Amino acid sequence: MKNVMSVPKIEKIVINTGFGRIVSSKTKDEQRKFNDYIISNISSICGQRPVLTAARKSISSFKLREGFVIGAKVTLRGKKMYDFMEKLVNIVLPRSRDFLGISLKNVDAGGNLNIGIKEHIAFPEISPEKSPIIIGMEVTIVTTAKSKEKGLELFKLLDFPFKKS
């Protein structure tokens, strides 16, 4: 940190989902339809089109080939990032099944927060009746904090629901 008085801030939010296991046994046409389904769902959740991620190398035991689309990710910054964060804290996490709070262990040594969401239907934009397949997501909130303590304090000031220890 260059300035002693500087305060950590949120830099970006990365939303990631992996669906390689679901897609590996499908035909090319079914894979394309599934990719479109994922893109439309994540686009409606984030307000931004996701980037499809491909496998870097082939693994025969997972029925995976190099270049195979196995996930999608979105990086949010600016106004979309803050809108998503507000929706996550105030709507999605309380709607999640069996949610008791975010564990303090989810904040890493760099002050970043990682949250796993098991069901994407917790988001208000997704209709559970129209979602044949439920996907999980990982949300990483990247901060400029240099330590776990500073990152944790930032998230507490932003009213993130942590577990009471």
C-alpha cells in the first residue's frame, strides 16, 4: 500500500460455473442447447454475457477433450458489480436453502471472499418452474485488501451475513 490512510475497496466480482460433468455425455446438438441455456441464465442473473471456458487438456477418465466447453464465467466491475453484490447480500443468500451465514474461512489470505451457491434458482430472475437443470455457481469478490483481517472488516462493514462464532 502506498498510502498509510488508504482503505481497501472491492475491485471486481467473478461469477464462475462449471458444467463439464453434465455436458460430457451429450451430443453436439444437446451441448449447444445446454450452452445457450447457461448463457441465457447467467446473462439474466448478471446483466452481462458470460465467456465460455474450454478445457485446457484432455483427460480420458473424465471423458474430456481439449477445447471442450466445460464452464462459463463473468467478470463484473463498476455499477453492475455493486448492483450484483447488493442483490447477493440482500436477496440471494437469505433465499438459499439451509443458509446460516458465510463462514469466516471463506475469506482468503489476500482478503478476497469466495462463496459457493449450490442452486442458481435462488436468484429472483430465474424461474424454478422453467429451469430443468439446476447449476451451481462460485462467486469470488476480489478486494484491494492486503490481509485477511482487512478484507473481513471490509465485508463486515458492507453488511455481509457472516456466521456468529
